[in-house]
Amino acid sequence: MIIKPSQVLVEEAKKEIESIDAKKAKKMLDNDEITLIDIRDIRELWRDGTVKNSIHIPRGMLEFWLDPQSSYYKEKKINNSKKMVLYCALGQRSALATKTLKEMGFENVAEISGGFEEIKKANFEIIEKIKK
């Protein structure tokens, strides 16, 4: 059995999706043009914080929370009229997740290239995520 490397999957996804650099994403967020979605694991948010006004949807639940036919559907979790911009730690999970959302039929979706590392460099407001 031949396994396709995850990096190849990411590279293929990036050819099919829109990637936005962190500085452009910050301007779009400041202008209330996007819904910023943090798809990192909750432990990453507890450890590193998250972007103020972003929505946390864990990567493992993304498709289910956004699918109206799923028993896990989270009605009103996002504002469907704005572009959804996903980010993860380095831009790999978000690339795959963005491709999956496009395959589901979401058209107005993109990811931040470089992920949270680039977000921090672009001076987004990072807030602490408190354990509940």
C-alpha cells in the first residue's frame, strides 16, 4: 500500500483554495469583512491564546458543526454572509479544511497562509483562552 504524504495533500489543497496572507486578513477583520475561524485543538488555544473575535471550531468537528443535516450542527455558529477565513498553527490543517469546505459547497472560504505563527507577526490582538 502506498500512502500519499500529508504534505502532498496540503500542496494539492493549496492549488485549489484561496490563501490570504496574515496582513491582508487583519485588514479584512478590522473592517468586519470576514469571519475568522480558529480550527486548532483547544489545548493549543489554552497554551497560545487565540485571536480576539475569532470563532473556535475544532478541525475534527468543522464539517459536522457547519452541516445542517448533521446531528452536531451548530445553528448560528457563523455568519454565512461573510467570507470564512480559517487558520491553524502553520497553515496545513487550515488548507485541508478549506478544501473540504469548498467540496461541501461553501464558496466564500479561504485560509491564512502560515497560520497562527504569521498571525502573531501581523499584530492581531491575541487573547487568552480560559479553561472552562
